[in-house]
Amino acid sequence: MSQAQLAKRANVSRQTISRIERAATDIRIEVVERIASALGVTVADLFASTGAKRVNDRELARRAATPRRDYVDARDLLLAVDEAAGRSVGLPEVDL
């Protein structure tokens, strides 16, 4: 699916999809929900690693109560979208 197609289905701009793919912006959870819907997956599916167990409801509630709960880290979303699409952006390793 192209950026333009995903943007249209998720009702966001193509530029927004581009910024998400480049991890150049944080994103509101509402946009994450629309992107997940456009891809035909759940939000949890976007963030579940291959082979990872699902997060339980208590863990989801704990995470939802953290500061900035309305936002998702752009890099995490980028990796999740690419994983859901079956591709890898090949981000370089960074020593912190």
C-alpha cells in the first residue's frame, strides 16, 4: 500500500504518513487507531512483536495512565507499521 493510499484510508495527509515513517513526529492515539483500521489490524497488532505474548488488560491500563498517554513515540510506530506491512526500514543501531 502506498503512502497516499494509507493516508486516504486513515484520513490523514500523505505528509503525516511520511513523517511517521521517518520517525519525525509523535502521533496522537486517534491517528494510530485510524492507521490500524486502514491496515485492517488492531492497535495492539501494530505494537506486538513477532512471537511476543499479548499485553494483558492491567498492563494496558498501567500504560494508559502514564504521562503523555495521548501520544505514541514516532519511532515505535514506524517500526510497528513496517513490521505489520512485512518490511523493514533497516534503522541504524545507535549507542546511547
